[in-house]
Amino acid sequence: NLTTDLGRDSTMSNYFHLPKPNDFFPEDFSVPESTGPRPKLDKSVPTLLKYNAGLELWYRQDDKFYLPKGFINVEIKSPVINVSPRNRVIFDLLCACWYYTLTEELYSSTCAGLSYSISGCSTGLDINVVGFSQKLPLLIERVISNMRRLDIKESVFNDCLKKLQENFSSGRLASVLDQASSWGNQLLMYSNWHSTMLEKSLNEVTYEMLNSFAQMLFDQVRIKMLVTGNFTEQQAMDTASKVQKIINSQILSSCQMPSVRLAQLDPGYYVLPKTSLNKENTQSAVIANIQLGRANDICEWLSSAVFHYIFNTSFFDQLRTKEQLGYVVYSSMNSFANGNIQLILAVQSEYNPIYLSLRITEFLRTYRQSLIDLDEENLANIIKSESMSLQEQLKTITGEASRMWSAIDGGEYDFELISKQVECLETIGKQDIIKLWDTFVNPDTAPQYMRTDVHIWSTNTHQPSFEELEKHPASILALQRLVKHGTNHDINLEELDAFVKTASADGGQDNAFERLMTLYPASQEVVQDQSADDDDDDDDNNSSSESNSNNSNIANPKIQKIKTSLQMALASAVNAPDYCKHCSVDFGNIGMCQTCEGIWIIDDIARFQSTQRLNGLPTPITKLIPKYKD
């Protein structure tokens, strides 16, 4: 056995050893005495200890949980990350290499109940450590020291490069809604590189480029830190001083400070058409982005949140449940500091994107009555529920740290935001919701309607040309593709447009659908599908085997969509929508196409962005005065 072998050969003991002592295990679990009962509404206001050209240090001693734990967040701003797609993809690769290497280097910290995370964005690095407070300063020093001085092995580089290439390849198989979201972000966010550009740049990256970039990344940086939990002020300042010493960089001037900038769109209706990256995909998608009020206006933000709580269910119920446009239908809200609130409406479907956009618009035009009919008691309950959610007490140090960091990182430093939101909620009524709707969402009433639709076309659905978009209404283009989808008939746009105009002019709307289906009868596949459905209905209901063919056609989802689209085309022929009234800029001068209804078609994102204003940086609500001078 092993014991006998070791006794016979003493040299074997050289191959066995105990692990090194784990210096991340804490020894001090003391906490300060409680200062009194916890207030009903949590107020987490940190102290600004240092504020200079190289460091911004915030600190808060835990006075809620009294645990020997803490949270340290370090943000390192660097101006070189997002200057080009190549730099950005090298940075993402570098983060992957760091994570790969640190997993082994700092394994002992996880055994001691500590955790760390490294995340990268377009403006810099975000590093946070959580766990027993005594050893967190040591962990953050080790993490940053390894990142700053560790040489990436070429084998690690190759492994991470291969993994990132696989991620980009699988990204081409992403859902069409994910693709639409990605294109939408590139359109509205300045210097947000699309995955196709990053993938192309990745193929040019070498091992030497990675090492060179790793040094350049820290040449000029600015550090922002939050230290909270079971720490003293002196411990916080000592930790910040050591972090600065490890990074050892030049000061980053304020004019070089990277930031996320959003395009402040000129009023109007814009469409960005794209083809699915997955050639095998048969689904299309639309994401409509409607700009609401300013995100830094507390009352507008809360009115938007309450409105969306009401709106979300109705949107899903109409487009998903009743109209069965597609399996994926949702709405959401989004915002960025000092930018606009965004109402996002998304649909993924087998039907063409123009039809999906028209159905979204039709729903928006008719939804106002639902707001007028909104029960006051129901609204009061929604507002009460929102208020209770805001006042819910924080449960962890990490939760409190996240709230404080959100106020710091956002740039407004509004640590009393929750209290202000609770007060503002009490003033919101139904008229505020209707005013929001009429001011921003309803295309017929909004004084400055700002909407951007991203259309992702499946590869088996023909996109309209610029000439077709300029000449024919959107309802005609949608109807033509639905007729082809439901009947397999190629239909001439000129003939279809003439048919609709004639039907709307001579009062033949009532039998227009029957005449259209006579000209372009349903395909055999659709008839067979409908016959099978009719047989099932006959068995279940013991009904007559005879049925009207037109009624059968209407019952089929594809044919039903043709009927709905025809109704929209007839209505448009009588009262055509006019989006020209919302836009005063002629984008035709930069080569953009405008539809006959006033919608601008974006074919070059960079050229379009160059004409738009960018949002400014947020202004702090109070003067930032550090407790200690340098």
C-alpha cells in the first residue's frame, strides 16, 4: 500500500505536499454596535471621500445588516476600448483571457466564501468583489494586479479566440428578434459596433496585438470606486490608494472620458430594414421603438412605468392571443441616463414585417379608448403596488450597493431618488396617462412623434425596392406579400393597387375580399389544411358537412390575414396616413428613401447617425465636494 511504499522509498514523499495556506480565509468577524432601529424607508447615501482627476471614491459603513461582509466596486474608464471594432473585439478577447486565467489563480478565494466578477463594456472595466469584509481589499488587489501584470499565454489566447469565434458564429443563428434588437442598438447608440463588424475584425487579431492592447488599455484611465459594508473610512482610502498604485497610469482628462451617447432623433417615423443573418430562417420580426419623455424626469418616468403596466397585457392579448400574429409578442421599457424613455414593441412571426408594423400601428390608434375607460380604482391599486415595491426594504448588502452604484454610475448622484419617486407616484392620475399617450405614442395626436422600426426579413420573403416603397402605400406592399404567402400567386403591385383604389372608390368594400380571392384563389395546401380543420369541427360539433368556401378561407389564419390587410389597404386608400407632418428634415439629401406616406427608410446607419444630435451627459443634482482634499 501507499504507506508501505513511502516507508521503503523516502524520495516518494517529495511528490506529496499539503496545499499552501489560504490567505483569503477571514479571521476577524467583528461588527460595530447597532445604532438604532432600521428606518421604514431605506436611505442609502454614501460619502464622497476622494474626488480628483484620477479617482472618485465613495464609501458607506453598513448600518442595516451588521454582518462581517462587504462589497467593493471598481470602474476603470479607458478611452481606447471603443474607438474601432478591432479595439472592441480585442478588449472582449482580453476579458475572456483574464477570466480564463483568474479562475485558476484565484480559486482559493472562492473556497473562502469570496466572489469576484469582471465585466467589460464600451467605456471600461467593471470589477466587483463580495464576501467577508476583512479579505475583500486583498482580493480586489489580487484581481487588478493579475489583470495589470499577468502575461497571457499563447495557448490561452488561442482557446479564448476559438471560443469567441464560435460565439459569433452561433450569433448568426440567433432569433430574428435578437437580431432586430442588436440592429436597433447600433442605430440608436453612438459607436455601438454590430456583431458582423466585430466578427470580421476578430479574424485579424493576433497574439501580439492582444499583449500590446493589454498595456495600452491602462495607459490613461480614471478610477471610480464604491466601498460599502463592514469597513472603516481609512480601510476604504487605503484600498483605493493601493488600487491606484497597482494600475499606475496617467490621468485621463475629462474631455477624453468615454461615455454612452444616444442619438436624439429628429421627430419622424423611421424604418431600418435588414435581412436575417440565418439563411435557413423562415421567421420575420419587427421591433418598434417609440420615444417617450425624458428619463431624468421622475414624473414622466413613473407615468410611463404605470402606463406600461396597463398597456403590456392588452398589447399581448390583442396581437398574440386574438390576432395570432406570432408566438413571440412582447412590450418593454428602456432608458439611458439623460436620454429618452423608450417604449419597445416586438413581434416575431411568419408574416412580413410591413404587415406586423401596420398591425402595431393599428393597435396604437385604437388603444386610447381603453385608457379613457380605465377604472380609477384599478389604477389606484396599480400605483399602490408600485409604491410598495419601491419602499420594499433591501435584503442584502449587495442590493444596497447596487442601488448606490446605479446613482453613481448614472452620473446624477440622486441617492434620494426612491423617496422622490414615492412622493411623485401619489400625484399621478388617469389624465397623466392619457396625456402621455397623446403626447408621444398616438401617431395621430403626438406633436413630435419619434418612432424607429427595425424590420428583419426572412430570406424567403421578398423585400420591397426603394422604387416600390416610394410609389405604393405600406398596406399595398403588405397585402401583396400576404396574398403570395397565402395563395402562392405572384401578384403585380400596379394591379393590386388599382384593385384597392377601385374597390374603395365605387363602394365595393363589402365584397372586395370575395372578389380578390376569386382573382387569386387559395393554394391547394391552404385548402387541404382548412378541409382538415373543417372535418375536425364537424366531428366535434356534429355539424353539416357542407360549408361555404369563402367562410372556410376566412377561418384559415393565412387567409384571415389577407382579409385584415385588405381592410387596412381600403381604409388607407380613403384616408392615407401622413407621417410627413412629424418630420421637418429632408433626409433625401443624404440618399435616404421616403415612402409615399412620409416614412424614412434607413439604408446607411453611419450616414443617418451623422445627421442626428447626441444626448449630453447628465448633470449631478448636487455639487460633488469630497470629505478629504488631496
